[in-house]
Amino acid sequence: MTFLLIRPDSWNFPLFVHVAGAMTVTAALVTAAGSLILAWRAEGDGRAAITRFGFRTLLYAGIPAYFVMRIGAEWVLSRENIPSDNEPGWVGTGYLTADLGGILILLATILTWLGLRRLRSGGGGGGLAKTGTVLASLVVALYIIAIWAMTTKPT
């Protein structure tokens, strides 16, 4: 027998904020990682331009969307009244991936910025930007795990 569970209407907007932020941060990370991977093959000024696009995507879309996602998550959790001593597994997975992802997004942004500065000055910098690319790609993988956890709700 299956029961239909309907959440209260007061949860709809906080949940929308959380999901919109999560999808936006994931899309921003995929866009930034993709462009930074393309920058690996580019030559000369094209490399700096593509790296700049990846950096700006992380800075102007990834970081703000991360905060929207995180604030929405806390807002939804406060509405659900889940006891802290008996948290479901998906809540722990969400905290782990969000917190670790936030740190890695910040590091990827900083490393990409430093690499971009060096690329502009003509002194290499590709290694720093590549490290930022790897970190952004790792966060994408983490957030895919989080999306799985949030949608399947493992115990």
C-alpha cells in the first residue's frame, strides 16, 4: 500500500529557493568546468579569454548560487522539524556535499583567478587554472551525489 505524502504549503517557497539555487550552482559549475577544460587546448589570447569566462562564471554565478542553495536548505530544514539526534541520511549527505563543495568552489575560484592573472602577464599560470578546473569538476561530482541523495532519500 502506498501513501501519498503532501508537504505543507509553507514549505513550497523555501524548497523552491533551495532547488533553484542547487540547480543554478550545478549549472554554473558545469559551465565553468567545461569552459576551463576548453581553455586547456586553446592557444595564446584565446586561452586567457576562455579562462576569464570560466573564472567569471564561478565568481558571478557559482558563488552567489551556492549561498542561495545553502540558505534555502537551512530554511527548508527549519520547517521540517527533524530532530537533530535522528537525522535522516540524506540530510547528512547534503551537509557534507554542500560544505565541502563550498570550500572547493572558493578554492577553484581563487586558483582560477591566480592562473588567469599569470596567463594575462604571459607567465604561464595554466597549472593553477587546471587545478581550479579539477576542483570545479570534483564539486560537480559531489553535487551529482547530493542530487541523488535528495531525490531518492536514502535512510
